[in-house]
Amino acid sequence: MPNLSVTPPNRIQLRRAVASSFLGSVIEYYDFLLYATASAVVFSKVFFSSLDPLTATVASFGTFATGYLARPLGGVIFGHFGDRLGRKRMLVMTMTLMGVASFLIGLLPTYAQIGALAPIALILLRILQGIAVGGEWGGAVLMSAEHATSRRGLWASFTNAGAPFGMVLSTAALGGTAAVLGEEAFLSWGWRVPFLISVVLLAVGLFVRLRVEETPVFKAAADRGTRTPLLDVLRNHPRTLLLGVGVGLSAFVAQGTLTTYLIAYGVRAGFARPDVLNALTLSSALAVLGILGWSALSDRVGRRPVVLAGALLMAVFGFALFPMVNAGSVAVLTLALVLGQAVIHPMMYGPLAALYTEVFATRSRYTGSSLGYQLAGLGAGLAPLLFAQLDASTGGGGTMMISVIVAACCLLTVLCLLALGETSRHDLTAVDSAAPATGRAADSAEPSST
């Protein structure tokens, strides 16, 4: 089928789309990752106070993981309607759902107040968070990528850059609240403040998002779409979906290791909680620059070389990470997080925004990119839980196995990248075309910024 007749690009709308995607991602991941940080430093004491410390940490990471398990569901639900009704409508809904769920977490009674109902309510709200962020990412990326006519890797990556910036805000909010109030007041009520602030961020985000128009690519394809985008992906592009999951898995496993798991591990290793959170905040802030920089490079050399180099470096770095933390130096801990989260991880993570949009056609792009990304994202939710259980079963000596798992996931990414081929030349205006060429044909294609 010939490509669509797309309305000429509007630079104002592109800037609004990129700003909306970045801000929306910041807000979504502020809420989503605020829970991640709180699960490592607060929830084990507030919602699982009847358990011993190590078991409580595992239980807390378990509720954290439920959000990631719900993300593919969110991707399917919002992807389906996003491919049929439009990207913008779904993005307004996902932002609202996330903001309300996070606000309600800030109002939850503790285990000491209502018993087992407290962790049950926490899990339910975490599931809603997962559904919201599962639908947010794909739509936000498409709003930028489908408005762009050049430098697609850079513009799409602003959505991914919102994740570490959201981490900066969430860790700064929790760390700052703890520092101001002190340990007792923080655990009593202070941890609620960062969650309650979500309602303010929601109002700002909706104001920006409502000013963005629907993407010209979707408008042109609106009367040629499929009624069942999910079936289209599963029936016609299963190989592309599976390869996409494999490409992204290691980035998420590394993310879960460097952020959520390493917070709890660092505190147990003897570091003061503020020192760990400060190191994480610094590395997250620098990761924003890393994501944008490596993604811009992928517009010049292609997505595959950048992600491939990141996967190989992370496979090696995984074996140095825990010895660096175990050195007991705050400076070395900070260096480990900066190298891992701000330099190496962005190589794997930044170009994924453009890559996932480039391997699916317009009529099922929201569903396909969301499902592939969120299935890979299970690695970030399940890895901390798995690693905490390994740590518990070995009495704290399971870090070598953790490094092996990280390296194995990186190897899977390398193999899937080689099978998928380069994606940067794919035309986003295609309605029915499958993924870009794979194998030798893709190998011979020169990367393009369009």
C-alpha cells in the first residue's frame, strides 16, 4: 500500500509535542518511580511492619513489581484505543489516571491502622499506576516521533529522558522530606507529601498536553486503521514483537538493578540512606543528558550500533558494580551509579524510543510499540524482586549471580539486535508495511535522520 499523504510539518506543534511528551513522562515517572524509591526505603516499615526486615523488603519489592506486571495491560488497552481514536485522547487519560492513583497512595492508612487492607489497597493502586504508565509511554513517543520529519531519534528520546528526570524529582522529594523532618516524622507521615504533590503536577501536565494537536500521521491514517490492532501485531508481526522485547530487556533489567535494587542494597551495605539517594539523584540528572546525547548520535550512525555498544559495556560493568559498592566509599558508590545509569545505560535505553516506533506500521504502532516496550519493561520490575530473593537465600552473597543474569540479558539484546537489523530508515507514514528490513538487507542500509 502506498504511503500516506501527510500534512506538512508544523514546527510549533513539534515543539509542543516534544515538550508535552517530556513533561508527561516526567510526571508519570515521578509518580511511578516515587513508588520504587519508597518501596526500598519506606514501605517495608509502613505497610509490612509485621515482617522481619529482609522479608519485608522482598514483600515491598513484590508490590513494586505488580506495577510492572500491569504495564503491558495498559499498553494493550490504551494502545488499542490510541490506534483507533487517536494518541492525544489516550495521553490525557493516562496522565489523569496516574495522578489520581499516586495522590490516593499518599492518603492510604498504614498496616498499623487497618491491618492487611493497607497492603491490599497499596497493590491495587500500584496496578492502576502500572496501567497508566503502560499506556503513557507509547502515546508520548508517537506524539513526538510522528510530528518529527528529521532527527527522530533525538525528538522521540525526550520521552525516555523524562524517566530519569522523574527519578530526580522523586528521589529529591523523598530525600528532602526525610532530611527536613527526620526519621520518625518521615516514617510517620512525611513520606506522604511527595505523593500528594502529584495532584499539582497533574494540573500542570494537563494544561500543556491539551494544547497539542493530534499527529499528522495518525490523521492521515485515521480512515485506514484496523479494528483490532493487537491481533494485527500478534498475527502479522510476532517476530518483530519478540525481537523488540529482547532488544529492550537488558536495559530494563539494568535499570531495575541500578535504581530500585541498589538503593536497598546500598543501605544494607552500611551507607546512610541520604548518601545513596543523593548518588542516585545525581546519576539520574546526568542520565537525562546521556539519553539525549546517545539518541542524537543514533540519528547519525543508526540505532543498532549505539544500543549494541551499550549492551556489551553493561555486560562487563555488571561484574564491577557490586565490588564498587562494597568498597564502602560514598565517592565510589556515586561513581558506580554515574557510570552505570548516566553513561552506559542511556546507550541502551535512549534510542529505544525511536526504535520501537520504527518497527511497527501506523495502524498498529501504538499497540505494537507499547506492548513490546512494556513486556521488556517487566525486567525492571521483576529484577529487584528476583535479586532480593537471591540475596535472602544466600545470606547476602548472591551478587555474582546477579551480575551473571545482567550479562545474560545483555547477550540476548545483542542477538536480537543482530536479527532485527537497523531501523532508522523506516518510513513512519506506512499504514500496512511490516517492520523494516532485517538481516543483510538491513545491514547494508545506511542510517538516516529522517
